[in-house]
Amino acid sequence: MTLACVICTKDRPDELATCALASIERQTRPPDELIVAYAGSEEAARVTAEFEARNPAVRVTCIRCDPGLTLQR
């Protein structure tokens, strides 16, 4: 079984790091793949890259999208 996690965010790099990504790191079974769809500043890409460096077993994709949750999904 493959497990993937998708996070949609806009201009919330601190919450992305301290809430969403930190929660993923605390799980007993990490996802095989993490997809972060973000709108807004490039800080989300930086935070996601830091997560990727700490978690080399997780395949990480970071996608810049136009604003709007429907578009990010």
C-alpha cells in the first residue's frame, strides 16, 4: 500500500512548517509521497525543501499554483 499526503496552502509558511509538516514527521508511518500545492510567496517551497532534507525517504513534490483551493486540488 502506498500512502500520499497532499497539502494546499497560501502564504502560511510558518503554519506549514510547525503544524502540517511537523505533524507528518510525528507519524509512526510517514507517507511515501508528499505533495505541497502552494500559492503566494516562495517561502512554502523553502519550508518544503527543509522537510525534504530531513526526510529523504519521502518523495516530495512542491507545486506553485494560482490562488484558489479548487485550482490547487
